[in-house]
Amino acid sequence: GPGLVGALLVGLSAGKALAWAADKPLIGVNHLEGHVFANFLNDKDLKPPFLALVVSGGHTALLVVKDYNSFELLGQTRDDAAGEAFDLPI
């Protein structure tokens, strides 16, 4: 969940195939939570609670990250997303 359907289907199919081939479990991850968790890669000292602004291609969400797996949605866009300002043609 959430994301572009085509990309999600390709990613899911590839993930299932890799998990099956490696005899490993497939663990689903919410796309937007993945954006939040990416911050832990860059800042090793980051600890909840904190405020997160997710600005992804088709999504804009303001979240309170209460704990590592506990989020409160404060607001989000309904139709257009701030992240589209960063989707530049190449």
C-alpha cells in the first residue's frame, strides 16, 4: 500500500520470486512508512517521537512518529502532492 499500481505489482512479483527462490519469508512494508524509516539510515541518533513530513511523488503526509511502529496522521493532500514539484523531466 500506497503507491503506483504498476510499480507495486512489479515489485511484489519480484519480491515473491526472490523470497521463494531463497526460501525466505516475504515481509510487506508500507511504502510511506518506508520513506519515514529511511531517515534512520541517515541519522543514527534519531529517536521517536518526532514530526515527519513525507513528500513523495504522489503523496504528502504530515505524521507524528510516536514510536518505531506507531504513527499519527495529522494531515495529507487529497488530490495533488507537494512531491510532484520534485518530479522533474530528464
